[in-house]
Amino acid sequence: MKYILLFAAIIIGLWACKKDKAVFEPTPYELEIPNHFPQMIIPADNPMTLEGVELGRKLFYDTRLSLDNSISCASCHDQQYAFTDPKQFSLGVGDSVGTRNSMALVNLGWQQFFFWDGRAKTLEEQILGPVPNPVEMHLNWDKAVIKVGESQFYRNEFFRVFGTREITKEDVAKAIAQFLRTLISGTSKYDVIYKQENGFTLTSKEQAIWNEVTNEEKAGYDLFKSLNGADCFHCHNGALMQVQKYSNNGLDAVATDLGREAVSGSSADRGKFKVPTLRNIALTAPYMHDGRFATLDEVIEHYSSGVHQSPTIDPLIEYAFQGGVQLDAEQKQLLKAFLNTLTDYEFISNPKFSKPQE
């Protein structure tokens, strides 16, 4: 009986080892790209895999990437707020505070540069920034990699994704980037409006949504696009609701933050910041690079009557000379009604984007 029990224990142990052994057989991940979106260009050195996306999702929500295990990427990019932060300035380790508002993480696979000042050219490069930043996660990458590598689970997962036993900061960034590229928002009421406008065939569900688009929302969209109305379309248009550019949108007569100039070194870039997408705009308050506007009404009022002229103001803000487009009260409400159609409720409730179960 003693030998039988010993033999059984050996068999169970071998089976357990085999079960836990990591295998490098990554499975290609098929992105669910809306049919009215352009194709996404995936970096050749970071192909999308099921294993990579799931690893990136776990890392995105893991607090061990911060100095004192107090915050994760998700701490400043909350799904219910379209992956941004409702605070003007996010709190880092030790309640440290930065000077710029947290940007929404949405449709990042189509972005051409990252951060408000565009200092990162790729998503992978952008991800490397917050971990060692002293007002964010404040953890040296060498130490961060050691902390991640202390977990047998992570060692196995990195092997499954990258086929190597060595964990590097570059591979951490690649995994998180794979997850972030899945954060695609394309199922708002605006998407149905856009499809109808551009001749796409609507599904029965989309047709039902189109039938519910109000006259106020349609009028607000007309204002949004009108050169003599709200005149928003120069910087925010298309399926992504964004033009890839830097702009000085008249926040200050004298720049309080150099913006793009601090990166480019050119005074012609003073006070210019990345134009953000308007997707889920009703959920992403406060607004602007410094979060100065607490409500959407304040943003609309800025472009209506609060624009300041300066040497680098965007020439497409054609009514800066009179402080803005001078909308009346009814027009402001119509514009707001349209902006609310950009809320994507499926995006903010998608369980594939939420914190994974432990």
C-alpha cells in the first residue's frame, strides 16, 4: 500500500507539472473593427495574440507596477469614464499630482502620436512613460520588471506570449499595448448617424437606433459641421471624430503650458496640444489638457465666447477675433444634444475591457 500511494503521488505531481508548464503557441487575435473604421496598422514586432491581449489586460489592472502597490494603469483610466479620470489631475504614488489631465484611452490603434504634447510616437513608447514618472507610478523599470518576474504566473504568461523566460520592460509595454488596441469604441448613436450619412447599410438594430435620432440631435450635428455655426468639424470629424494634429485652441492669450513647444523646441508650437477625440465626450470631464473646464457646457461656452487670440492660435478657429462663434442659448443646447450621441454605452460596459477575475 505504501508503494501504491507513493506511485500515485508521483503521477499526480508529474501531471500537475505538465499542467502548469508554459507552452509558446500564441493564438492570433482578430480585432473587431467596425465596418466604417479604417483598418488598423499593427506593428510587425508586436502582433496581436489572444495570450498577449489577456496578459496586457492583467498588467493594465495590476498595482505591482507602482512603487508602493497602490495604483495601476486603470487607476487613472477608469472604464466607466471611457478610460479617463474624473479628477482634474490624477493622483500618483503618495498622492503626488501632475499638471495635465488624464487622456481617454480609446481607439488608440489609429493614433499617430501620444500624450498631450506628442512626445511618444508609438503606443508601446507611450506605455513606458508612466511607470517611472515620479508623479505617477514612480517605479524604476528595472525594479518593476523584477516585481513582475517574482510571480510564477507572470513568468509562465510571458513565455506563452513572447517565448522567452526573460521579462523586459519592452515586453511589458508590448503586452499592455496589445490590450489597449482592443479598446475600440464604435457603437454609439453617432456611429449610426455617420453610417446613414455616408451610405453604409444599417443593420436592423442600427436602423432602430437611426429611427430614434431626434430632430435636436440632427440639428446639433448640422451646427457642428457648419462653418457659420459651431464650426467644430475642422478638428473633429470622421469615424474617429478626431484630426491627427496639434492645435492652440485659444485657451490663453499667453500660454501657461508650452505644450508641443517643450518637445519640438519651436516657438511656433507654443500652447499647442494634441487634438483629442470627441468620442464619449460626455463621460470624460473635466476637459482640455489642464482639465480647466468641469462641464461640457463650459467647453461649448469657451468656443462660443471665450477664445483668446495669440500668435500661435489655430487659423481654423476663424472667429477668434470676436471671441468665438457666438452661439445663442438654443444653439448651445442643440450642439450639446449632438455631442451626447457620441457616448458609447457598449464600450464602457464591455466585460472584455474590465478588470479580470483573480
